[in-house]
Amino acid sequence: EGSELGFPYLIVNINHTSEQQFAWTVFGTYTPNAPLHKQFIIMLEKAQWKTKDNKVPRSQCSDNCPPGFRKAPKPGAQSCCYDCVLCSEGEISNTT
């Protein structure tokens, strides 16, 4: 009574293979009652990402601005999406 089940949750990747067919691959688990370092397991080699090189996608949609440029927000876009514009006269840019 009052104890959680120790069954792991499966983390799956579901891919559309044809018009009505799907394939799924287990690429991780979450086990609430496991020791902390074993609760969340991801096998990146089994994950399939929708990128050209099948690598984990970046969580930043714009590249960093080079020195002499600053970030200009894109209206209606997430804060990680911006344009790089030349710094105005008297502005200073750095590389951080």
C-alpha cells in the first residue's frame, strides 16, 4: 500500500514506414524506483533523429553571431531564433 510500481517506462521512437505502417524502437527507459544514476537510461545509438546526419538536433535555431554583429529578435519566433545584424556605431560586441 502506498508504494509505486517499479515497472520501467519505455522511451520509444515511432517512425512512419508506409501509408499505414509504423515501426517503433525502444531507445530508453525511465524506472522511478531505480537508483538515481539508473532511473533514466537513453541509448542514443538506437534513436533516430530527423536530421541529415541522424545526430541529436540542436536546440538553437540560429547560429551564434560573429564579432561585430548582434542578435536581433525575429518577430513571433522563439528567443533562440534571431537574425545577426551589424552593430551600430559606438556599440561593442564580444564573443560571449
